[in-house]
Amino acid sequence: MKFTVADLLDQVPSDGTLETAKLEKILRLTNRSEKQSLALALQALTRLGILSTDDSGDIQRCISDDLVEARLRCSSKGFCFAIRDDGGDDIYIRDHQLNHAWNGDRVLVRITREGGRRRSPEGGVQCILERATTSLLAAVEQQEDKLVAVPLDDRILATIELPSEDAGHADTPADEAVAEVILDRYPVAQFSAQGHVSRALPLNGGAEADRDLMLTKANLHQRPSPPRASLKAPAAKKRLDCTDQPALLLTGWSASEAVSLPAVHVIPHEGGTRLWIHAPAVAERLTPGNSLDQWLLDQSESICLGQQWLPLLSPALTKASAFRVGEVQDAVTLRLDFGPDREWKDWEFSLTKIRPVAEITSEHLAALEARKPKARAIPAALKAIKEQISQLETLIFCARNAHECEKAAGLIELDLPRPQLDTLGDLNPLAPDGDATSSTEPLNPAAPESVMAVLLRTAHRVWNSHSQDLRLPAVLLSAPPADDSALTDVAKAAIALDVPLELDEDGTPSADELAKAVAGCESSRVLNLQLRHALPDSTYRLSDAAATTGSLQTDDNSTDAETEVASSAEVDEPANNDAETSGSVWAQSLAPWCCPTLHYADVLNQQVLCHLLNEGKDRPSVRHKDKVPIGRQGASDQITWPLFTASQDQKLSELFRERIVQRLNTGRRQVAELRKDVVAMAQARSAEPMVNQEQTGVISGVQSYGFFVEIPPSMVEGLVHVSSLNDDWYEYRSRQNRLVGRRSRRVYQLGDQVKVNVLKVDVLRNQIDLEVALNDDSSHESTEADPLPVAVSDA
């Protein structure tokens, strides 16, 4: 089918009606079969009570408070929950209420039982809005008289029937190859899902084959080619010429397909610094809503596979917008002033032309960091950029100040060094967006990506503040607060490891307080791992202005006082420079716009920024001579007129819809999971030579079924299952994160160093099986052949 149910419902207004013919045009349905599919879908949705159709054929939504849009999340044990986009309680779905929905599907759930204090609400899937799985990795098996594909993802609780022509794949050993299965029909009523084997994928085909496996697993291996579309020329009328500015390109990536990042320039200014951040002008070259723009939305993200990139932008758009040393290029620029107190105090957005003068790599910054203060000799690594050494020192100073300001405002910093594996390539350094997490790593002045991450986060917060002041729509990147019970568990683990931490009356410290308390302690890594798992990932959401009207609209005759009242009533409280009053905003709210080569969300926000600078009215009428610099801080205090015409305002608001945010979050989640899988597979490959060898690691997690051990230097994590601990009867003490032998009192506790034997490595499932390597003179070996059970205690 050419459209999904989610696509259909997205076009039907929440109030009012929509003509069927207009819906066909919007969905670009041309032939009879496509229109018949739409008619069938409308009939089914009408029977479910989701839509209604009047005598003239006009469609309208049926308002129902007990119907909720959500994404299905299942476990291998068969437990399924509907995760709501609005932040409400997760809804428990019993297996007989799934109605053939699979893990990851977007569904419409009817709540059948309200939740209680200790019970989740329950519901049933009424409609599958969008399927998340169109192909999957599976093992082909002959089960009685049927040939079936068993998904390797054990969260998909179904099998797929295959045609007899695929029987040859059942003869391939499971440890040599897996099959990619294309879904031809999803399960319906009593009929099982059907599919066919597209190809066999080897499990030991080298790094390139591993990347193909991970892309196929994430269903990202078949990205469509970009459509043919002409690019717009960026406006030249209002551009500032900054080509005489010695802007720098900082990059920590080495792959040839790596995307272009912003350029930067900094100078000392009034006891502080003045920083320019120049982002590639991507949005100005696009026509919103055309085929290329829709293709970019479908792509959603650039994908880094370590030594290979799958870029977001089309080749033509990449070539037109990329920054290169010595070449003049259009840019979207933020000029940002930091005061002596490290706070950002003034800013201005503008359209510019720049000419970068040098590319700065990790080798340059490492040499600069190792250089002795006031040394006259220039290291060999810095001689090629000796004219930029002073600017680099100022840039590092600026990044340090910005980072200290972030930490004072509540940003959570976790010191978790990444596994440095050659096969990971560009995944070794931190990404400028922080890899979708709600925390950050300590600033590393010798790493370009670390320096850029600090500066870009600041630039994104500035646009959040400016767009809120002007009531402009924006896509925000933020993380919900961590669950108090999860933070309390981390705090108890820290106290059990003798970390000096005091709990308040509620017993729940903040994530920021926990991060500061465990920093530098002997068990900081394992506690930081626990804390990172307790922190939710960042997701996209619409700003309040995007969810309502879009931009600043006031009557020409309104007074300044009236405008101030309207602003305070309708706008989110903007982020300010007071760390004590704006910590939560600083730590969790970004409006990303600087990396349109990485994320489509940045393209959207850059569309609004460029529209403001190109089309925004900087004075009430042409009769007024005085213009307001609408890109500068405080511009909203002087504007008492509409920034845009009604038609322009409508076009802007159409760019920001909940459906688009859902698609962006889906893409962000897919890429984040793919990144984790690629790293985990590289770690598992590094563990294969360790099989049947003794290794020394650190206990990184303890559960009732065993404990996890992290083995340096690749930081690969394996499980010592409780069934292998046959020397005693072990009691699990959850509060202390430890297993304790009842007879021997032997203790396995979070943070302990332990020697283990590597038994088995499953690179596809990222599972490492370990067992404890007991000393020959151990007095605790059991004489029993069978493992002893584990008792669970809250003590």
C-alpha cells in the first residue's frame, strides 16, 4: 500500500472535515487500485469508530478520550507496553489484546482499565498505524510440514511462513549465515505472516559484512536514491561578507564520506570572548514540501558506521553546501558574546559568506594541549597552522568557560571513556549531538569533536531562547526527568561502595548531584554506567509556539504594555543567563539548527531561522526609517507588529506537525540503536580471540540471575550466569548490588575486580558468556554437580 494508516490520519483535521478527493490528492493516489485501498482503509477505520463519513463523503475524526497513539515495546518474555508520546503512563497490553501488532509498531490503543498506584493502565490495540518491521533477520527452519523463518529479534513474538523455494536456506548452519526475510503479508485473523528470503548474510564475512548485517537488522540497508530536484540559490541581498574572517574547521572524523560541520571563529572581547559559529546554509537551498525535502524527512539522520557514512543530504546538496578551506561559501551565523563571568550575554543571528582558512584535527589540538605554557618553540604538528595558534588557545578558553557554565546550570557530566577500537573509526569520538543521550562527557581540549559539542550545545540553547522570545515554532531536543526510584537505586549502590553521599528526607538526590558525588571515586566508572542507564534518552518535541500558532502576531495598534502581557501569557519562559533559575532549561532544552548535515530536525529549525532573517519584517511599515535587528537579542522587546504575513505564517506552521516529530524520533531511535549494535558487534569481535582464555574484568552490574563483567580495553561486557556459580547457595541483595554465598560468605559486588573465563561469544546477539575462574587453592568449591539456587533479598 502506498500509504500507512498514520499517513491517512495525519491529514484528517482534529476539527472539521476533509473531502475524500482532496485526501487522494494529498496522498498522491492516482490509479484505481490505490484509491480502492484508501476506500477500504476508510471503511475499516469507520467501523472501528476512529473516523466517520457523512453523506457527501467528507471525512472527520471521532473524538474519543480512551484512544491513545503510542509505540509498542515488547520483551522477549512476552510482556508488551504501549509507550505514549504525550508522556503519560505506559499501557500494559496482554498478548490476546495485541491484535498481531509487533514490537516497534505505532498503534492506536483503547484503554480498558485505568491504572492504580502500583498498577499500569491496561488496554488493547485497536489499529496498527504504522509497521516498524518490513524486513528482518531470521533463521530458516523446517517445522513439521511448514517452512518458517524464526526472527533473531526475540521481541518479535511470531514466525513467518516461507515458500518451499526457500528450503535450501534451512540447510545452512546457524553459526555461518542468517537470512534476510522480506515481509509479503503481515498476520491477519487466523493466518500467519508470510514472507520470502531475500538473501543470505554471512556471519564471518569481515567488517563490511558486519556493517551490512547491522544495517539489515535496523532495516536501514535500503535507502532510496534522492529525487531529481533543483536547488535554490541562497539569498544574497542581506548577507554579511565575513570572508576576511579566519574561520576554522574542527573535525575529529577521518572517513572520506564524513559530513561537514560548522566553522568557528573567536576573538577576545571586553574581558570575555566573542564567538562566531557558521553553519552550512542547507535550508536556504530547499523548497519546503517538495520531493527532495520529503526525501530528507524520510532519511531523517546521517548514519555513521565507523569507517563508512550514509549521509543525510543528497550528493548535489552536499556539494553545494559543504565548507572547504579557501573556498567562499554561504552560511547561517550566530555571533555570541561571553562576558568575564563566563555567561553568554549578547547574540545576533545573520546570513553570511565565509572563507575557512584552516582545518584543525585532533593531532593539532593534542600538540597544543601538550605544549608548555609560554613556550616559544612551535611543535612540528602546529607549524602548518602557526598563525592560528592564538585563536585556538582563545577557542579552548571559550569552550572551557561555556562548559563550566553548563555544569553550573545543571548539565550532567559522566566520565565514561569509549572503547577505542580501530574498526569503530568515526564512532570512537563523541558526536556533536552527544549521541542522543541526556548527559555529556568531560570536555577534552585535545579532541575537536568534544570542543565543538560544547559550542554547538550553547548555540542551540541560544536559538531556543531567541525563538521563544519571538514566539517562533521550533523542534526542541529534550529529555524527561529521570525516574526517582532509578536514581535512588544508583544512590544506594554508591553508598554501598562507600561514596560519601547524603540522602534527603525523600531519599532521592538529583542526577546532577549523583554525578558530582561519584566523580573521581574508585568505582566511578561502574556507578556512572548505572547512572547513565537511569537517565532517559533525549527526544524531539514541538515548542509551545509550534504546537499553537507559530509566530509573533500582534495588532499594529497594540501598545507595548499589551504586547508584554500577551508575550508573558502565551510564551514559554525563555532561557536566561541565571544558572540558579534556568538550570533545567539549560540542561535539557535545545533547539538544534547548526548541524543540518546530520539531522533533519536541524534543517527544520534552520528553515525558520532563515525565514526570519530573509522575510521577517524589521519595521512596522516602509514609512518607518528605523529598523529593528530581528536576529539580535532583545529584538522582541521592540517588535509590536506581525513578523510575517498570514500566508507566510501559515506556511511556517505547516512545517511543524506532531506526525513529523514522531517520524524524527523514530529515525533518531533507529540510528541510536544501530550505533549501539555496531559498537557492541565490534566489541564482540574483539572478544572472540579471548574464548577459553582467562581475563580480568570489573563487575559492572548485578542481578538475581548473575552479574555482568566489563573487560578492558574494549570494555566488552559479558554475563556470569548464576547457574555457573555452583560452589554455594547465593543470595541476591538488591540494595547493595551484590551476590553473597550463604555458606562461604563469598561476595560478588558491583565494582569488584574478578577473573573470568570467556566461554562463548555470539556476535549477532551481542552476548558474551563468562564463568568465574576460581583459584586452584579455593576452599569454596562445591562438591555438588548441580548449581545451587539463588535467594532474593532486599537487605
